[in-house]
Amino acid sequence: MHSVCSITKGCKKIATLLVVVCSAFSTYAQENSPYSRYGIGDGVINRHIINRGMGGVSAGYQSWNSANLVNPAANYLSNRSAKLFNPFVLFDVGAEVDMRNLKSNISPEKYRAINTTISYLHFGFPVTSTKMAAKNKFWAFNFGLKPITRIAYKIDNRNRLPGIDSVQTVYEGSGGLNQAYIGTAVRLKNLSFGLSMGYEFGNKTINNKRGFINDSLVYYIASYEEKTTFNGLSFTGGLQYDIPMNSGLLKLGAYGTFAHNLKANRNAVVKTVEIGFSGEEIPVDTVKISDDEKGDIKYPLTWGAGFTFQDKNEQWLFGIDYEQTRWDDFRVYDEVEPTQNTYMIRAGVQYFPTKKDVPITKYGKSIKYRLGFYYGTDAIRLTDNARKDYAVTFGAGLPLSSPKSVRSFSNIAVLNTSVEIGGRGNKNTGAIRESLMRFNVGVSFSGNWFQKRKYF
């Protein structure tokens, strides 16, 4: 009982620290991602922090004390050993600090943007009985919340219209797409499969202004405001299959998110305004109003496959993933966006210093170390040359529980961290390039929270 209380107190402290850190960073955050103006935003890396430390490898990855946010087949909550079976619940939370430098190939100027967000909230609980576990059969449910895209940009463009005057145009947007999901996973001996249903919701707000720059005359400013709300259901399915070998365990995995439609509702106003003494906008005249314009946003198919291999001593684990998304099928109100089909290759490795069934004597030997990379193409394509999306990653899993708890698969908490250093863009074009650095931190809690204690 004492160990359970200690873990609970530790979890509360870590959770409070995460909230404080995220709030502090958000206070000073100033995100500006120009490419998020297209479609319904810039895609968020929807992967657990453990996987992100290994380049995002997820298709064939499964862990008894962490969630898999990509392949729902991995979330059956089992340590693969019926002898050690202990029905436990899982709570996962992660946060991200995104730092990026924006630079144009035709200009030496740079812009730095920083943003902090919650990456995911995940809760899983088993419905496996002891008899099922004895037959190597497991079943669990899960639910959670995570962002899918973000929209955050402000672009100030100044140029001269031939024969007219100098003009300033400001493009500004905010919003994004989020997902609340519920899923289930079943393991039958060496095969596991899972299904996740997500309710996706969000909005996109656009505020564009254009005005002439003139020292002697004052012009009204043209303003275009548009807000689109959207929502709909999505479905993701996955499979994993274990192949025991003399040297270790090979796990194959595949997943796919089916193409689906989001119902959208758009409102727009075109008007002229003037700026007051305090900088506030004062409406002058309304040119056009468009209310409740209904339509669909067609979201494309994504599929991926890969594997992981773990040696028999459970010290080394490495894996490779391949993923594709058919962004050519993406439509907003039947309008074609500047998108292209994408691919992504991910590879990573994890090292645990202590061999299986060997007592952990030092804290350093209880840490899991991770390294990886990913390389592929970005969904947005504005020129003949595709934008590359790439990064090297590394991370660590730092236990917050005693080594005895970790070995006994009891109540444990792990602080997971990862860092991604990479970029997006192409030096052969005049488009903006982004150099990225992401710091990720999260905590995985697992334990027998709802079991009754028996004393003999």
C-alpha cells in the first residue's frame, strides 16, 4: 500500500509540473507556420513520445505500459506472459515544445516561432479475465484526445501595384482539427487486431486585410473574414502478428485510416473598415455576407506497415515503418488544394542495459535509450519540386518507480522524453524552408488502480 501511495503522489507532482510548464511556455509562445494556411492546417505528429524517440516507428511496436497512437492493435494491455498477468489500467499524457526557424531561399531574413501543445491524453483499461490470460488471450478498451492539425499563421506582404499605389496585405489564420477517440484491441495467441473510432472536430478562422500605403491620402481597409467549422467520424484499423524466433521476437504490423468526409459549415463577410486611435477596427460598410454555406472536406486514406525485432534478452529493439497518404484526394468544398501524395520512412532502435530476469541494481540500468530518424515528403506542394520532411530523433524512458515495481509489472510510472531535430523544405526553390526542433515530454502511469485488496 505504501508503494501505491508513493506512486500516486509522484504522479500528481509530475502531472502538476507538466501543466505548469505547458502554461508557462504557452504564455510566451508565438507560432507562425505559413504552410498551415492550406487545407485545414499543418499536420501534427500523432505518435507516442516513446515512438517519436525512435523516429516514429509504430506499426510493429507494442508495450504493456504505454499506448500506441498509430496502430490500435497494440493496445491490448498485456506483458505477453500469462504467469505475470496482472490486469492494470493505463494513463498516458504527453506535451510538445515546437521551435522552428523560417527562412526563404531568396532572402537572408529569418523568423523564429515557438509553440507548446498537449500531444495526447490516453486512457486504457483491460477486460481480460484470468482464464483468458492463461490461454494467451487479451482484450482491452481505450479512449483519449489528441490534435490532428494546427492552423497558426500571420503573413505581412507589402508590394506595389503597377500604376496604382503601394499596398499592404496581411493574411492571418487560426484553428485546427482535433480528435476524441475510443478503441478496442484483442490478442488471440500470436495475432492481435484493433479498431479505433474517432470523432473529429475543429474550425478554421481566416482574417485577411488589404490597404493602400499613402502618406497624403487615407484609404479604408478591405477586410475578408471567414470561419469554417467541421466535424465527422473516422475509423482506423490495425493488425500485429508475433513470430517467435530463437534469437528473439519479430513483430509484424499494419494499420490504415480510411478515407472519410467531414461535414463543414462556412460563414464569410467582406467589408471595409478603418482603424481607430486605439488600433481597434471600426466597420464602415459591409460588401457581402455568406452564411451557412454547407459542404464536405474529403480526408484521404493513410496506410502503413512495418516491423520490430527484440532480442531474447529484451535489451535491443529496432524497427522500420513505411507510410503513405493519398493527399491527391484531399478536397475542401470540392476545391483542389496544393497537396501531393506523401510517403514516409521511419527507423529506430531502443536499448535497455539490463538483461531479462536480471535484477536492476543501479538506476542508470533501468533507463531505456532510443535513437532514430524519419525521411519523406510533405503534403504541401507549391512548386515542381517536392518539399522534403526529415529529422533525427533521440530520447529516453526514465522510470519514476522502484526497480522492483518495474520487474514485477506492478504500479509504475515512466517519464518519457524525446528530441527531434530536422526540417522541411527544398533548397532548389524560392519557397520558405523550416528548420525544426521539438522537445517532447510525457508520463505513462500503469497500475492496479481499481482492484480490491484482500488480506489473509
